Amino acid sequence: MLEALQYDFMQRALLAGVLASIACGVIGTYVVVKRIVFISGGISHASLGGVGIAAWLGWPPLAGALVFSLLAALAIGGASLKRREHEDTLIGALWVIGMAIGIVFIAKTPGYATDLMTYLFGNILYVSRNEVLLIILLNILVLALVAVFYKEFLALSLDEEFARLRGAPVTLLYLLLLCLVALTVIIMIRVVGIILVIALLVLPPAMSRCFTTRLHTMMFLSVAIGIVSTTVGIAVSCATDLPAGACIVLTAAAAYVVVSATRRVRFRRPRAS
């Protein structure tokens, strides 16, 4: 790993992993607490439609994914607010429609661009300098909005009805939160890909929730866990010549299993005695 750090692409990969873990840890905490994992999955998978359309038009794929994921966030958010009884069906429909659109346009793109598959499965080792700059800008935007609306998002996540009674614009806050999820998805696409992005949105906050119930503490722990997971995952990828995105997710998953198992054993012992 230390020898590999001499190369620019490895330095960019580690920097991208650290930066992505920051936004992912913060927004992922809201995703877990608010229980909108399925909605986040719909947004992330629908973004493939933007990748395909952008590639067909000759535009940067991440730009297309950004626009498409934001539109998907607004569509899914609006649908879930208006028709909660069929929320899962609507989200599932938008999920598969977005992916189908992406597959069709990728197939229609002249030639076979292997680089497009990295957006589906992720390859942090191929991150360019422009993409690192994009991740930095998106990180700043996400963290700034969270800092401004922290109390509102806290009320929305813990007790939506209370926030509504206090006069908070719940609908606008909810849509804004989903848009932040979409921005975070774009940040994570290059790290682990569209398919695995939900893993890093969910696993670090799920682990941090085993240690604390305070939202801001969960965020800090989630960021730390994400940074460790990405760093160790990249190291494992270099040592084993396996895909970096999969190694990062499996590292986080293994840590989650260990933490969950340890927590269960710790809480069972007093009952047994």
C-alpha cells in the first residue's frame, strides 16, 4: 500500500475515498434514522438513466447522473408524499425504469465504452482530478446545507408530525433531504458504483448507531467508519487484485457483522446471569 501511494492515481483514490466518506457518513445517518433506505436505493439506481443519456449525447456521464438523480429524487419524494399507500410500488417502478433507460442508451452509444461500466460497479482507482474536484464541490454543498438546516432535518428525522405542528415546511425539507441523498449518490458512484452505493450509505451509520443515539455523534462515527472502510478496502484491493468497490463494501460489511455480533453478546450476558 505504501509503495502504491507513490502513484498519483492511488493518491487520488484515497483522497476520493476520504471525501466521499464525509458526505456519505453525514447523509447516510439521516437515511438510516429516517428509514428511507429503499427511497435512496431508487434514487441511486435511477441515476443510471442519466449516465446512459449523457454518454449517448457525448456529455460527461457524471453530469447526466447528477441531473437524473435529482429529478428521480423529486419524483420519488413527490410520489411518496402523495400516495404513501403505494409508495414501495412507485419507488420500485422508478428504480427499474431509470436502469432500463440507462441500459438502452448505453446500448445505443456508438462503440462499447468500458468506462461506462465503472459507473455501474465503481472503480475508485480510475478517479480523475476533475472528478476529485467535483467530489470536493459536492461535499461543500452537502455539508453547508446540512449545517444550515441541521435542526430542521433533526426534527424531520425524529418526529415528522411534531415538525409539522411547529410550522416547519416538512414537504420542502423532505424533498431537500432527498436531493442531498442524490448528491451524495453522485459522490459515491465513482467510489463503489451505482449498485453498491447503498451499502456505504447504510452500513457506517448502522454501525455508529450501536454506540450512540445522538445524531451529531452518529455522523462523526459514520464518517470515521467510512474513512477506515475505504482505506482498508483499497489496501485489500491492491493486495489481492480484486475490484476496489467490492472490497470497500465487504470491509464495511464485515465490520458491521462483528459490531452487531459483539453487541448482541454483550446484551445477552446480563440476562443469562
